[in-house]
Amino acid sequence: MSRFGRWLSRLLKRVWPPRAGHGAELDHSRHEPVAMTPGGWRPGVTGLAVQAALAGSGAVVVQIFVNFVTGEETNLLVGAAALLALLVSAWLWYRWQGGRPPAPDPPLELPGPPPDTLPPDVSGFVGRRAQLDEVVNLADTKPAIAAVGDRGVGTSAFVLHAAHLLRSRFQDGQVYVDVRGSERRPLTSAQVLDRVCRALGLPPPRSRKHSDLDAASETLRSWLGRKRTLLVLDNVDDPDVVTPVLPNSSHSLALLAKSTTAMDLDAVHPVSIDALSTDEAVELLAQAAGRDLVGGDARSALELVRLFTGQPLAIRLLGQQLVKHGLTVENLRRAMATLTNQPRYEQEPDAPALRELWDTSDLTYQDLTPAQQRMFRLLGLVPATEIGVVAAAALANLRPTQARRVMAGLASHGLLEVETYGRYRLRKLLAGSARLHLKAETRAQQERALLRLARHLARAATTHAEALMPSAWHEAAERKAAHDWFVSEHDLLFRLVTNWHPPDVTVGDGATAAVEQPPEPVQRWLHRTAVALCVWYAEEHRLTEWHDVCRAILEMPIATGDSSVATWAHNELGAVYRQQGDPITACDELTRAVRQQHQPRAQAAQVQANLGLAWLDRLAWHDRGASHEAMFHLDTARWLSSEPYGRALHHLALSGVYLHLRDHEAAQYHIGRCLDIFDDLGDQRGLAAAQNNLGLALWLRGDHADAEEYWERARNDYTGLGDTAGMARVRLNLAAMLLDVAPRRTGEAVKLLQESLQLRDTSPDTLGTGLCHLHLGDAYAQKGESRAAREEWSQAEKIFHELGAMSGYEEAARRLARHEHDR
């Protein structure tokens, strides 16, 4: 080698000295550096050869360059070979310098006895026989098994009991890790890996770097693949946290207690853990209380455990409370029922045992973030029903995105049930716990939260109700969206309005206790919600809820202090009673509405119109004196009303009056007026009603073919609207005409009357129901079926008598008497 080569070699050694592997320092006193890479190269000769090759090839290249400068001839092939040798030597140098020592194989044996960190077995374990058999049978073939279920259903107790049943099979150690952490903060994957490695005596990860974590995970899995070890991983909410410690062979087994909200792992076999059955829950309560439950105790225990939906932890703690406080099961059941069912705004009862129970069993509450705890508390103000994210955001004064994260967190802790369309339901029993925690909120904070919720729901309900109003035309898509919104929010709206008790409520032994009503601003917003709800109820013909909402508003103090609120409620109740076929009670309610003072003009017009329609219903019972009352109130309403829809309704009602008076010309005049207005408004329901009345007028005039044509149009319109009451009316009218003018079509009339009765089947009996039976009797009599005719007339007589429709009752009785005479 030339002088330049030797000089370059010394220079490279000084500028680029050899380095030790990762995490080690080179010992210059030794001729052999530390081991290189997992490739198996050894120190000493190999390392010196690489240095020599690099230095030599570098010297050759430099020598060629010098020869070129000085003019000496050089073989190009030699130069190329020297350059290639330089590149190969540099690559070998890089591999040698950058290597790290391989992870040593874990020892086959560890000093000391096998680790055993399992907590004690669950005493008095009840049920889960099929699931336990499944785990025991799969323990030798599956590397990981997860008990999957809702929070509080007993997955932790299940895996711990299963672990104690299997511990004899895993003689090399049993390790328990609570993934949720003793400090109530979930462990990270690195912390879980560190705890498992230390428990088994294996080297823990050197650092939190991915390379070190991967190396420690491989070492652990290598150990688990050669030993019989049992891992119990409790409270696993995120499977990714425990993935590094899961065995990859069936020599060892990992048992996981996992939430249903956690993601599934392909390598984990799931075992579903459902709530305890009622009998199992009673057995668990008896074992925890240390007593036999017989007779009345057994019946009380049956009702008590149903409140807890078969959750073992809560039931076990209940049994402990029975022992600690010396209570009977019946005493505890009564106290729990009081706590669960009492009004949302009432002060909590003094129940020390229950308070201690919540403090003991409600450990999940301590795991929540402050925002989640506050949301859980405020849900105690809301009836135990579904609630959407936007409504929850209004309740807690959060943005919807924030509320969505908070509600998802509460669901992951098992406090809420996840419903469809991103809605949530507070577990029934936890409503009492939420109200107890609500003590952390001041009275002013509670009132503001309730006000925000009521205001949000009232505004949204009013907006959607406007799309259902018959006085204005709306796109079909808008109406459908409004309908869908009321369907999804109805339970919350209805319960929120009707949840308040009247001022005096009987609590037992004839005593009464004052129950506080919501604040006056909240009552105002609840009234607005009720107004919107009743628009939807009228559209859907939901008479029971319609009635309950109106009664709830009348029981609030604002109905006494504000006459417009009372007027609205009595008017709505009158409409309900009219729909139920009780015009006498409807007239009473509407008369109360008329007597209220200081009514706005539009409201007074609506009340007068409804009262006129109620008297028109009484006219249908052939009460001739009612015609004057009906026309008076309808004319008053027409004078008070200025908007087109109100005028159309008044003309429609007046046409009904003249039809009953057999004045078909006046009836046709008013029908023509209302048809024009309904057509301009695009109101399909109004058009159908007007066409039905027009069919009656044409029948009176003798134009039977035209009458049938208009009834067919009305039937199609009612069918398109899904209005079963209107469809039933049209069929009744057409059948009555066929029986009167076309005896040959008696069979068709019978079919129409039977269809009309089927459409009325879900509603209370009305005058129309009685008329259907009356005409069916006439039809069967025409066909010569006397027995069937007598049964139908008897049914009609019974209905008319119950309704107080004496003229209809007399008609049915007259037919029965004539039939008996003819026999």
C-alpha cells in the first residue's frame, strides 16, 4: 500500500471511529468489539477485515488519482474494481457500525415460586353455568377469551370466578391486572405490558419507544408460548391496550372482562354475559343477606331485583345493606320505589340506607370527568326516557359536539343505554342516583338547566308543528320531516309536559304533601310545547295523549293566572271530546273556554267555531234545538275570523247544519265556498271533507251517480292522507245511500259497512259506530238473514244508549220491535 493509502486509513479511523451497538459503549482495551447484528456476524476478525478492506480500497482509489495527476498510466479495470471494493466496504462498515445486540431468549425457568396475583374468588357466585362451561372447555384451545357485557352485569366477577376454576391447569403462574387502574385512570398499553412482565419476573420495557415495547412484547409472548400461564385482564374498555400482552398460542390463556362498547379482536373468543334472570337475582340477594327469602320477603325481593335489571354488584350491595341496617326486604323495596318513581323536582326523601347504597355502588360516577358527572347529574331533571344529543347539549349548556363526546363517555361507562339515531336512555334505576348527585347543583343552576331544555324543545316543536298546520301549504318532504321529528322526540316531550303533579298529592293515610311546580318561565315554555304537540296529535288522531297534555297544562299555576292558557286547554279538550264522540262533554269544555276573559280575537274565533261544531254533532242526534245554537256560534266565529282557513271551516260547518235540516241548496252553496278556499290553500283534508258533504247534498237532491263519484274522490283523498276516520265516514255514507236507492247492491253495502267498522276498531264507539250497526241490520234484513239483523240492531241500540243518543236508540228499538212482531 502506498503512503497515501496508509495516510487515508489512519484518517478514516480518526474521523469515523468504530461504535458500539445500541445502548452500549465500545471497550478500546479489547481487540474484539461487541456483537453486531442479528445476522450472526461475530466481532474480531470480521470487524478488522472490514476496516482493512475499506482503508485499502480507499488507498487504491487515491493512488489512481495521483497517478492520473502525475501522468502515470493506470489500468481502468483496476480502477473500477477498486471503486467497487470501496463501495462494498463502505456498506459493510455501515452495517457493522449500526448493528445492535439481539434480544436474548427468555430463560426457561425463573427464580422463585410461580406468581399468583389473583384476587380472592367471588363468594356466593350465582348463575352463568353455560358460559362457565364454555370457558372451561375452550381454555386449552383458545389463547384469549373475553367475557363481554354491559357495565354492572358482572363480567369482572365472571372472569375472576372462571380464573379460580382454571388455576390448577396453569401451574406456571396466574397474573391479574385491572386495566382501568387503581387510581381510576385507565392504564396505557405500555403500563399493562410493564405490569405483566414484572409480575412474571421478565425484563420490562427499557423505555416507551416502539422498538423497546415491541422487544418486550416479543419476549413476553415467547415466554407465554412455552409456559402454562393465566392472565386475567379486568375492565378492558379498549382492546388495543391489552393487545401487546395477549398470548399467540394456546399454551397460555388470557381472560378479559370487556365492555360491549369495546372493539372486537379477531384473536379473542367472545362469551356473552347477559343480566341475571329474576330467579338468579333473588338467589344472589338471599346469599348476600344471609337469610332465606320466603313468603312476603320473596315477593318483595322479586320486585326489588327487577329495579336493578339483574346487575350482580348492585344486588350484592343491597343484601349487605339489609344486614347492616337491619331492614326487611319490604322496607327496602318501598324506599327504593319511592326514590325511583318520585317527581323530578321534589326534594329527595331521607333514606340513609339508600344513600349509603349509592355511595357504595355508584363507583362508576367517580371515574367520570367533571363534564360527564355534571351531565349525569342534570339528567336527573329529565324523565327517565330517551334524549337526543342536541337536547342534552341544551340541558348542560354545551355545544352539540361537546355533548356528543360527553354522552358517548357516559354510555361507555354503562350509565346510559345507546338507542337508535344517536339517542341515549338513562337506565331506570340510575335516575334515583342522578337525582341524589343533583344535590351538587344549586337550585338556581337546576332551574336554569330545566329552562334551557324546555326552551329548546318548545322552539323546535313549534317550528316542526308549523309544517303540519293545515292553514298553510308545505312540501311533502317538510311534512314528513316534521312528523319524523315528533315521532323520535315524542316520549321526551310528552313526559316533560305531563311529569308535574298537581299542587296537592295524597301520600298515604289521607295526608297531602305540597309538590313544587316548575318555575313560571319553564311553565310558559312547556305550554308552547303542548300547543305544538296538540297540532301533531290532531294530525295523527292520538286522542289519549292529546287529552293528557291538555289536563297537565290546566293543572299548572299558569292556567289560573293566564286566561289565554286556560282558554287554549279547554278548547283543545273540547276538540278531543268531539273526536271521541262525546259532544255533550265537548260543549261543556268549550263553554268554559268561551267564558274565559280577555281572549285574543283569533282564539275567540276558534273557540266559537269548535263550539258550533259541537252543537252540530248534537244536531246529528236529531236534536232540532241544537241547530240554532250551532248556527249562532258558527256565524259568530265567521265574524271574528279573518283568515281564509277559518272562513273555509265555517262554511264547511254551516253546510253540515243545512244538511241536517234537509236544505240541500243552502248546503251546496256553503260547500262550493269552502271548496274554492280549500283548493286555493292546497288543503287535501279540507277538500276531502267538503267532497264528503257534497255527496250527502247530491244524495238529498236525488243525483245518486254524482254523489257516488264525489264520495269516491273523498275516499281517495282520505286514503292518501291515512285518515282512517274520514275513510270510515265515506264508506258509511255510501253504504247508507246504496241501501236506500239500490237494493240490488246490498252485498256491496254490507262490505262497505264492515270496512267502516274495521277502520273504527281502534277508537271508542261513536255515533258513526252505532249507525254502521244499524244499517248492517237493515242490510241483513233485506237479505233475509233475520238473526244477523237482530244482533246488529241490538248492538246499535246498546251503543246509542251508552252515548245518550236517544233518537238513534229509538230507531234501533223500533226495528227490533217490528222484527219481533213480524216473527
